[in-house]
Amino acid sequence: MPSPTVPQSIQIVPSILPADFARLGDECAALAEAGVDRIQWDVMDGVFVPNLTFGPDVIAACRPYAGVMFEAHLMVVNPDPMLSAYVDAGCEMLIVHAESVTHLHRTLSRVAELGAQPAVAINPATPVESVAHVLDLVDMVLVMTVNPGFGGQRYLATMEPKIAELRRLVSQSDSTGASGAGIDIEVDGGISAETVGPAVAAGANVLVSGSALYRYAEGLAHGVADLRSSAEAARRP
Ligand code: DX5
């Protein structure tokens, strides 16, 4: 059982949003080559968030191009009818927003029944308490550090106390072994070499970066390595 005070391993996860949508398969191959730990697909329906991106068929077309895990970040109003389609498309993890479903416990249970790893996301205004009773069902909790919908937004440092609160909550459940054992905490939005440290120090260990990662003039591999070293440097002893 992991130590309750030391988060799980650092994971560097690119958001596919800044990639060249005309060459998504090759872009996935380049990300895998650059050493990312997984790829996040920012699924947006134009209703839950004011942007529209891609569905399962696009993800399925890219699946053969990269051997790393795909996670689908479902920024959609009604994910339940589409869960199996994202699993069939090759997503090993589905991230459901707590704000997007009426029966969160049932939806996360369904993700597990489909053979995928369940994860839950909370927007900046949503309290940690909203996921307290589903920690036994999830492998990860995503704390949004921007209001979802677009890349390139400013990191919300005000989310750091919330990340720390969630890490304490997970650690408490870890120590009892009742639930939450080994849960990852992911952050998404405005994550760069400057902001990754405070996020990790607060308790995050899975770090999603889109625009900052793609901004590295030295290329994706350098960016992944820089983000990883910045994150590792910030890990609590
Ligand atoms: C939600 C999107 C973004 C994206 C990362 O708005 O899901 O958070 O993943 O965006 P950056 O890293 O460019 O802030």
C-alpha cells in the first residue's frame, strides 16, 4: 500500500488539443516517441463546455499510432450513452465530470463494468466533498485548474488548497485501507514548468499539459523531460 504522504508516481500527460488535427495519428506517435506516460483526449460536446472536439471514431483511428494509454476527458453533458463507444475506441480510462451526471456512482460503476479505469473530474467551483463517496470506485480524481473548454488559459493557483484537501482525503482513506488506496490526483489547465511545481507540492501527481508542452522550441521530448524534472523536484519528501 503506497505511503499516504507520498503521492503515486509522476505522470506527464499531454492534452491533444494543441496538436495538428489534420495529422492526429502522427501527432499521437510523436507524443509517444517523446516519452509521455499517456495521452488525454479532450472530448467536448459544445454544451457542457463552449467548444466542440472529437468523438470515438477519431480516437479509434488514432489508436494504432501510439502504444501509450489513452484517457478520454469527457467534457459532455450526458456521457452515459457513449461510455462503451469510448472504451471500444481504445480508451483505457474514462474521466467523467461530477457535474455532468445525475447518478455519478452508477456512471463510474458502469465504466468499471466496461473494463476501463474510472476517473472523476471536478471543475474549479466544485468542492472536493462531491467526490468523497466515490473514492472507492475511481483510480484517479482530476482537479481542473482552469474552467474547461479551451487550452492556453491561466493556471488557477487558488485550486492548490483544494488539491491538498483532496490529497489528505485520499490519504486518510489509504491509511484505513477502506477506499482510495493508490488514487492518482490529476491536474489539467495551465500546467507548465512554472506551475507544475506548486501543483505537485499541493498533492497532484498526474500532470496534463497542452499549450505549454507544445511551446517548447526544443521539441516535445525536451518539454516532457523538463516538465517531469520540474515535477519530480517538487515532490514532497
Ligand atoms: C480543458 C482542456 C485544457 C487542456 C490543457 O479546457 O482540457 O485544460 O486539456 O490546456 P492547457 O495545458 O493549454 O492549459
